[in-house]
Amino acid sequence: MIQEKKASALSGYLMSAVLLVLCVVVTYMMIATVRSGGSGWAVAAWVAALVVALLGWFGLSIVNPNEGKVLVLFGTYVGTLKSQGFWWVNPFTSRRAVSLRIRNFESAKLKVNDLDGNPIEIAAVVVWRVVETAEAIFQVDNYENFVHVQSEAALRNLASTYPYDAHVEGQHALRSHILEIADKLKHEIQERLSKAGVEVIEARISHLAYAPEIASAMLQRQQASAVVAARTKIVEGAVGMVEMALEELSKKQVIHLDEERKAAMVSNLLVVLCSDRHTQPVVNTGTLYQ
């Protein structure tokens, strides 16, 4: 595996001045040699020197903030320039700029089956950046496309290992455990992208829904679960209120009820408290036992 290393470089301002002086001096000497009737070899030597001086200008390179330039000399990796500024390097090296800025992308809406086999739609936002330029350039063919493909593959794998909703207490689910799922997704994507010199900063689910063909059925299921949960809460509260009413009546000795009348009172109170419609009161104008 090719590891990133720092490339050696000289100040571009200094080398610009040196090259400028060199070009002027060589040009002057070449003209002087021609005028003085020097030999053809001498003129050719000064021409060659001028060509070398002009080639030196091709070694000047600018490195912008949050940018790296990978240097390759005749097929051999020689280093990476990461320090911003104006530099001079070997003019025969090829230089490829690599952005070190933080980037993000949103995956397409993927249709996969969750742990329970239900078809769902899921998408994620991944925030990433290049930290090892040599690995990003030489280990994979196209690191940007590699990031996109591997992120979607990790998202598919994650979605198939968790249910959409938790049906067992303590079970992790895609919809209810957002932070845990995001952390798991980040680590899984990082494992896949580490060989490309990429650091994953954040990964979060941006879209999560049942597939259209089962969305209505699952909505009815969720509504039924909500109704059951609400009714359970209502019954728990009603039983507590009935118990409190009987205790208060007994404590303050407002009225003495036998077991049969207590049962009737409990039944009536539960009907009133648990009914989903307004109850109609019936006034008893006779005795308690009529």
C-alpha cells in the first residue's frame, strides 16, 4: 500500500527570481557570443542553457488552502504538497490536485428489506473528506465514485440487519434508535473507505419510510398499536380513579356499600371513564336498591 509522504519543494518566489536572472544572463551571453562570432558549439551550449532555464518555469506551482498536490515523477510517487502557498518543484513531475475540504452527499432512496422482511425506502447523508492523498489517488480508481458506491452498500447492509420498528422491548430499530443507528452506519462506512484514505465525519439517515405497496397496511398497524397503547393507559388511570373513589368514600363514611353495590359502582365508573363517547347519565329517584 502506498503511504502518503511530504514532498520537498522550494519557495516559488525565490525560484522565480533565480530563473528570471538566469534567463536574462543566458540570453545576454548567447547574443554576445553570436555577435562576437563565437563557434557554433558555444552558441548551441547557450541555447541549451536557455532551454533548461525556460523549463524551470514549469516547476512553479500554487497550492490553495485545504488542497494537496500529488507529485509523480516518471511513474514514481515522490510526495504530496499540502502547505498552501507558491512553490517550486521538479518541472518534470506531474501534479494532481486533491481537495481536502469537507464534502457531503445524499444517497439515492434505496429500496431494501429490513430485518423482518418488510420492504422499506431508506437514504442517508454522508459527510467526508480526504486525509491520505496517496491512498485516494493510487489505491482506488475513482475515490469519489468509490465513496458513493461503498456508502450505499453499507446503508443497504445496515438496513437489512435492523427492523423498521421495535416489536420487542429493548430491541434497536431504525425508526426509534436514530443516534445508535447513525453511529453504526458511520463506523461501517469508515471500515469500507479507510483503504481509500477517506475519513467519514458523519453519517445519518435522511429518509426512512415503508415502501408504497405496504405503507397503508403498516399505517393501520401503527394506528392499531397506538389505540391499544392509549386504551391501556386509560384503563390503568380508570382503575386508579375507581380505587381512589372507593377509598375516599370508605374513609369519610359518606355511604356504606355492600359488595354487590361496590361491584355495580365499579362497573358504572369504568364504563364512564373508559368509554370513547360521552355517557348519558341516568338519575335514580328511588331507593339505592331499586
